[in-house]
Amino acid sequence: MPEIPACTSALPPSLDDIAAIGKAILADLPAEIRELMGPVPVVVRDYADEDLLEALEIDDALELSGLYQAVPIGERHSALPPSEPEMIFLFRLPIIMEWAERNCPLDEVVFDVLTHEIGHHLGMDEDAVRRMEER
């Protein structure tokens, strides 16, 4: 695991805390993965908005801890412009809930969520990403 900034406050980790952990994880990924990732921004929000939850047919915002938004790199057509901006979202409140349930270091949860979404970016479907997570 990379050197992760510690959360030393008695308060839950902030958006900035989660972003700093994500940034450290990205910096520690192998160069080949970082190159494939390119400039995909990682955005941290408290939770997914209602429109997104509705589109994904998710009833509870705490069930979605991360999301890759865009067309995976293996499915792109070079002649067509992107239909939406490429982005990875990390949702703070569901991450905090998972962190509490798993009773593990916060960076482990952020690593798992972030690498899951990177897998989607690289073109893996949900089953393939879950197999990868079992390492």
C-alpha cells in the first residue's frame, strides 16, 4: 500500500481526505496502469445524486461507493467524439459506511473502490472486476 495521509481528526474523513488518499493510491499504481488511465479525473462527492441513482436503478445512495462514467477504452470508436466527460467518482458517505462495516484501514476501502472503477475504465465488466478484486 502507498504512504497514505492519516486522518487524525475525531471527525469522519472529509471529501479532501478521501481525495488525498485516492491521489496517493493513483500515484502508487504501476506505470503501465497510470499510462492507460491517462488524465481521467477522480472526483469525490458525498453521495450520488438522485438522477444518477435513478438511472442506475439504485434505491439507496449508500449502495454506490464509486462510479466510472464514460465509455471504457476498449469500446471507444476513434471517429466519434466522447458522449460524456470521462470521470471516476468516489462517494464519501458510502465509503465511510463500508469502512465502518469492514473495520479496516480507510485506505483499503478507497483502494478497493478506486481500483474497481479503474477496472471498468479499462473495459472490464462487473464480473471481471470482481474476479480481479479476489486476487
